[in-house]
Amino acid sequence: QVQLVESGGGLVQPGGSLRLSCAASGSISSFNAMSWYRQSPGKQRELVATASLSGTTGYADSVKGRFTISRDNAENTVHLQMSSLKPEDTAVYYCKATSWLSSHWGQGTQVTVSS
């Protein structure tokens, strides 16, 4: 069973940038989708960005043009480059690996956007 470990979260000022990383303990080549989700206090977890095996990417409307997801199957990592951050981007960000048979979550990394 693959384990996912997120890193790169922290405190950043509005307008700043952060790069999140998700490292898998095994190959991610068998996962149809590698995704980033986020959850703020009192809110449901929401999909932020996803990258398919074929390289197709998708984004939530709220982050389009500001966030970029990238997946490296050779290095078994997924990154989320976040720029022009807003206070409403504050959340715990989770990495998720999805295949036809299973899905796996990381433990999350906190991102706080505040002056």
C-alpha cells in the first residue's frame, strides 16, 4: 500500500507563493489520478487540482491561473505550485492517489495565508 507524505506548507503573506510536494513510498504510475485537495475549518474537503496519467490537468475555478499541478512518475512525486495566494487559500492541503481499485490519502500540510 502506497504512503503519501506532503510537505512545503507554511505561513505566507497574501500575494506570495508556496510549492507543495507529495512524495509517494512506491510507484505512482498505476494511479489514474494524482490530486490535491484542501479543507478549511468548518468546510468540506474540496478538490483543488488533479493530474492524470496522460498528463491532463484540471483545476477548481477558484485556483485557475494561480496554481499549477505537476506529476513526476519517475520520481513518484506530485507538486502543487501556488502563487498569488489569498487568505481564502488557507487550509490543510492533502495529496490523493486514485486508481480503479483504491485511493490513498496523505496526512496533509497546513497552508496559512495571512499578513
